Amino acid sequence: MARICDICGEENPDDADICEACGAPLDGPSIADRMASAKVLVAIFMAALLVIAAIIIAPILYEGNGGGNGGPDSDNDGMPDDWEDANGLDPDDPGDRNEDPDGDGLTNYEEYQLGTDPKNPDTDGDGVNDGLDLIPLKDAGIRIRIDRIRVKDVVDGFWPFQQPTGQIFCKIYVDGVIVTDRLPATAEELEIDTPYEVNWSVTTNVSDDRSHVVRIEVYDEDPAGREEQLDVDGKDSNKDRDGFAYVVEYYLGTGDVGRFQTGTSDGSDDGNSGFQDDKDVEITYTITTVDMRSL
């Protein structure tokens, strides 16, 4: 691109600093620079026009659509017209937003937000009204799984006739009710003081409106078929059934299934040792909220 001298009007190379014709300094920007600057100014101007147009038009479009994301909403109550029509509500009455025709404790608007049925107090049919149901679209249950186990002390026999293994199984309770008295179904022979990766699990239905107390007991079955409870609770030094069992409160979560909680408990952490030592066991567990209808 050429640079035009402001004094004599002659063209000069784009990189020239002095006019070749008259010797005058070429201090101003080149034509290319001026054109680039002009393009930038035009772009800024056009962007400003678009922003102004969006500010003016957006409220009009919002009003025309009723302000919602689910289609037209004539009465601006947050519930789309087609949803209100499908559920026997009045698309022109904003007052029905706060009504509760099925008496489940949720307003029509809350039912729309949750995806529940405003005409059915128990959308998922699990026996818990939608207003109390932590997971109103699924029949929630919990799966208790023993992931890892290590029997830390000899459980069968006495010195010098101690057995190198034990026949190990668990009993699982939820809210004081036994879920299974044998997990796995057949006691598993495990070597003493050896960690095992296992997948012992049991699933049970629970009420969807509250947390639940899970109790895990670990047992050895001796050669005579007698059950002996092992100590899996590292927080309680009492030498009784409650002192040996591991108890944890589990929260289902809200909205959907899939929440899980994992942890480890080691009976040897209770401080009992020497002559006071128990037959200790360490477990790692996982509790998961599941949809009973998908099993």
C-alpha cells in the first residue's frame, strides 16, 4: 500500500518515512493503518447496535413466551400452558400456581419443577407422599456391600491348635430389622490376617422420607457350626453384641438415586489388647441408594 504525502500529494512506499518527491516527513498513519482502524470502528459500532437491539427486544420476547423455558405461559405463573392443560389447570389463572389439588404438600408449581403428578399424591407409588418423599420419582432402596475384609486375630482353636482360617459371614440390619442373617449365603473360608477384596452385597427397600440406620455384624462359624461374633467396631470397647457391631446412619440423598457412602471400621481400634483383646476384624463397606424398580 502507498503512503500519500499530505504536502505534495505524491505516492510513497508504505514503509517510507520521508516523501521521495518533496522531502516532507510522512508522520501520519499509512493508508493500510487507517483502513484497519476504520474496520475496527465499524465492528465496534455494529456490536453496540446489536447489544442495544437485544436489550430492547429481549423483554418483549420474554413476555410473549410467558417467561418460562417450557413453552408459552399465558398467565406468567411459571408453568407452561401445555403442562397446565395436560394436568387440568387453567393456563389463564396465575392463582393455581400455589394450589395443591392432590393434598401431598407440594404446590402445582413445585410439582412442575420436580416432574411429579399434581393429581397424584404419590407419583412413584412407593407409599410416601410426594411432599415428604426425598426421591419422589423413584422407589428408593439401599444396597449394603462389603468391599474388603480382613480377620486380624485367630478365631478358631487355641494354642497350639489354632486354625489358620475362619468361616466368615455377616448379618445386616436396617432400622433394627434384619435384612439377612447370612452374607454371603455360605460362610467363606478366609485366612487369618489376610486382606480380601470381596463383593458381598444385599439390597433392601426402605422408606423414602428419612435417613436409615445400618448395622453390620461379622461372625465366624466354628467347626461345630456355632456362631461367634467378631469385633468390627473400633469405637466401642464393650465386650457385648452392641460393642462388637458397626452401626452407621445413612442418608438417601435427594432428587434421584445414586448417592453412596463408603467407610472403614477396624475392631482393633477400640483399645482392647492383651488379655482384654477381642477377635478383631476390619471391613470396608459401601452403602448406595438404588431404584428398586430397576433391579
